[in-house]
Amino acid sequence: MKLRAFAVCCAAALVAQFSVAPVVWLADAATAPDTARWVSAWGTALQSIPQLANLPPLYRAPEVAGRTVRQIVYSQLAGKQMRLRISNLYGTEPLVVESMSVARAVSGSNAAIRAGSARPVLFGGHKSVTVAPGGQATSDPVNIDVAAFQPLAISSLMGKEQKLVAWHRVSSQVNYISTPGDHTDDASAAAFRGRFTQYAWLTNVSVDSASGQTIVAIGDSITDGMRSSLNANRRWPDALAKDIAQKSGGQAAVVNVGISGNRLLSNSPCYGEALVSRFERDALRQPGVRAVILLIGINDINFMAMSARAGLDCDAPHTEVNADALVRGYQWLIAQAHQRGVKIYGATLTPASLPPEREAIRTAVNASIRSSRAFDGVIDFDQALRDPAKPDVLQKRFDSGDHIHPSDAGYAAMVAAVPIGMVLGTAKSGQ
């Protein structure tokens, strides 16, 4: 088997986190003693952009130098203060943000903000911040009334030589790039003529909440919401967040750190670090995390059988895996979560119209998830989506059309299969 050792994989993912002038960070603000009062209300996971000549259009980054990037996010918790985290995890040059603001967006499908709602985002009391390669920075608290499930616009004036080398590629959300200049406080959308469907640099929004908690959804494109409706928040973690908000009295959020194409055991030039590498950073370090929902493995099964491609081969390396290798990966994640006092719930792999030899691996993995009792609980997405007459395929009403990714209706059906009480810790596993 060509499976790399977990220890090597995970050690490579741990990077020093600090910032440099004009604000010198000895440690990121997220590690300060008051961390317990902050709870993740929105988040995403970054992936590096392939740095090759003649990239396909899908992987060509937009021009951001000296322009204002306006990104639309939805906090799932209400509060009076918020903090933002920006990351230069995959950067080889400093990340320079000249100024930054947060405002109430007019809608989730427009760059306009409500007049007078913009608030400056400062880092150590400074308007600008420079983040070293591999580092991240968390802002000072911003005094703003945050409403749950309402759009916020985060506007960042980028440095004059700034390049985009990392992003979250599938945002299912239109974001905006201005003409050159500082448009961070512009209420009008007129300057924001560029559009892109990724998230850049911004990785977390946390809200001041003494009693809130975060549930992290981590996995691949199905968690990421691939092929869900644009600007509509129809990913299954979005729908789950609304159900959980009702059950928890607005005291729990579901933060989505899925990455389309992601694998459990192998890195990819396009689809991010292996989940065993990024798990601590993207899931366990979320402020206020109390539980994780894990759905990963179908790409490990699929990509090993894909033909190698010249140029950009996003499926490389074509690592051979079997059910035992995936189960061992799950066990490593379970141990990491439990070491941090975090519950972890295993989700079964959904139907993907696989050929028989790969379907046998998926079936064996699901049998282990259901029967091993290794997870703190099981969420049976496979059962929720499969065709009862042909369990290796999605029900037609839940199929987005590619026979792998659910439709909006399919994502809603997944949420209906989640035992909310179990995830919130108010009921025993299986209830």
C-alpha cells in the first residue's frame, strides 16, 4: 500500500502562526486568555492555488492588488461584538491588508451595504496588518450588532502588490472585487465590478458569546455544498444550522470547513491538504468547538482509479486505499478529537454510482462506521439518500444530475437524518 505515514502528513501541516509589522504578533490573538468567550459563527477552510503556467480558467486567480475585496458571509450566532481571522497559511510572501471593514450587506446577492453600517476592523489597534507567510491574525473586537443568518459584507483593501495564492475554491457565494482604490466603506456596489465565487484570506468570524457552542462540519464537496444553489445557503450544514438554532435557542452554530475534492489520506495540488493533516487546524482550533461531524472518504476511493493527466493533475497522487486504511484514518481523527474533549460523529459515505470494486470499499467503510462504535454517534447519510431499489445510487429526486452530489432537496434530506439531540448533547447516541 502507498499510504503515507500519518505522523509525517500531520507534522507537515503544523505551521508557526505570527504576524509582523506594522503589528508584531508574538502569538495570534486567538490564543489569548479570553478565547473562551468567543465562539465561531462562520468559517471556511483554505486551499492553495496551483502555481503552474497555463492553468485552466477554473484555477486562475483574479487580480486583487490595490483593490478592495468584498466578501459576503453569514454569522449563525447573534451578538454585540465580533472578531475576524485572516490567514496567510499558503503564502510565500507577506499578506498585506491596508484597511478592512465589516458592514451589514443589503442582500446576499449584491455588493451594496447598508449606509452607515460599516465598522472599521483593527488589528492591535492598527488599521493595516501584515501577516507573515504561514501565519494568521485575529482582529480586535468589533462593536457591531450581529444578527444570526443575515448577510455581512467584509471589505478588505489589499496591498499594492498583493497576489491571491490561496482560496476556498467553491464558495457557492458570489463575492466582489472593486476597481483600484479603497472602497471598504462604499455603500454603493458601483465600484465592485469584478465577481468571483471563492473566499480569500478570511477564514473565521467569531462572536462574543458566553454560552454559545460550535459544531464543525468537515469533509469534501458534499459538505462544501457542491452544486447547491448559488447565493442561497442550501448546503446541508446551512440547513442543519437553522434546525440547531431553533433547538438550542440560538446558542449553537454549524461551521462548514468542507473542501471540494478533499481526501482523508492524501494531499492534492487543487483540493487541499489531506483531512488528517488539516483536522486540528480547521476543526479542533475553532473557538467554542464542542462537536465535529465527519464525512470523508469517497474521493480517496475514487481518485486512486483515475488516469494520470499531463499538466495539472488534481487527482494526484493516485494513492491506493482500502477500507482498512480509511478506518485507520478515522480512528486517528477520533483520538485527536477525544484528546481535546470534542465529540466526533461519523457520517456514512453517500452513494456515488461507483463501479463494483470501489462500491465494495464504500460499503465496507459504511459497515464499519455503523457497527464499530468508535465514533460518539453515527449519522446515516447513505441511508437518507440512497435508492431503496438500488442502494449504490442516489434517489433521483435527490440527485443534482452528476450522480454524486445531492441537489438542494438532497442536502435537505441529509439534515432530516441528523439526530439533533445527539449532536447538541441533549440525547444519547441514536436518539
